[in-house]
Amino acid sequence: MIGNPAEIVLVRMCADGAKPLAERFQYPNPIVALYRIGHDEGLKVFGRGMSANIVRSVLMSKSSCSPELYSL
């Protein structure tokens, strides 16, 4: 939950290059991106995709702690 805003910034900054010039966000760094997203779109934006991120994290953690991996 704490890392979700950083994930949103990461996705936006990575996808920015694929957009046409007129539609790009052109964030110079992640700190500016966090500020501009929160200021321009509101803090609720940082909650987007949180359930998918939590499910992915739980599944990744569970699979990495699987007892079958330790029996090798």
C-alpha cells in the first residue's frame, strides 16, 4: 500500500515515451511526478490499481516462501 504511489509514478514515467509529444507528462524526476500527480489530479489517484498490486505482492511472497523450494 505504501509503495503504490511510487508504482504509479514508475508506470507513468516508463509509458511516457510511447505517447505522442502533445500527450506526454514529461516529468523531470519522480519527486516532481509525485507532486504534480497529487496536485493536479488529487490524492485519490494514488489508490488506483492498489488491489491488483496487493494481490500480486501476496502471490509473489507466497510463491517465494513455498516449502517445495527448500527441499532441493
